[in-house]
Amino acid sequence: MDRLRAIKGTDAARSVALAREGSRRFPDSPDDPERASILIHALASLGRASEARAEAERMVNQAPDSPWVTEIETFTGAHRHRNLRLIADGALEYY
């Protein structure tokens, strides 16, 4: 993550490679949402919008409570998919 943070915004192609390597090696890392955010921005800067959007959809659904999600939702338009149901007291419940 230190190497990825150091080049963020300066070398998009290398950021993509490092972020994907980090995701492969450490899929359950607490840094995954930040790494995904850097990947999404790097893909977008390389003109790979559909890949960036796909990564954004994955990220916002896998880490919905991450502080990185709000920024990615704004940047890409991707939004979390939530399941709703009406519970006994008439309120909506997210699950």
C-alpha cells in the first residue's frame, strides 16, 4: 500500500498493476477499499471507464460502510445495491 499511495495520481498504469496485485495477494485486507479507490481513479484516468465502473460496483457492494464508498459513488455514479423488506412494524429493513 505504501508504494501504491506514493504513486497515486502520477502513474496510472503502475497504479493499476500494483492495486490488482495487492487485491490478489490480500483480498480481505482492511486496505482493500482504499486500494479499490486508487484502482478506480487510475482506470478512469487511462480512459478505461467500463473497467472503472465495474470495479466501483464491486467496491461499493463489498465495502458499503467504508469511508471510501461515498467518494467513489460520487465519482462514478455507482451505488450500493441494497435488499429491502417491510418488517412487522411497517418499517423498511436493509439486509
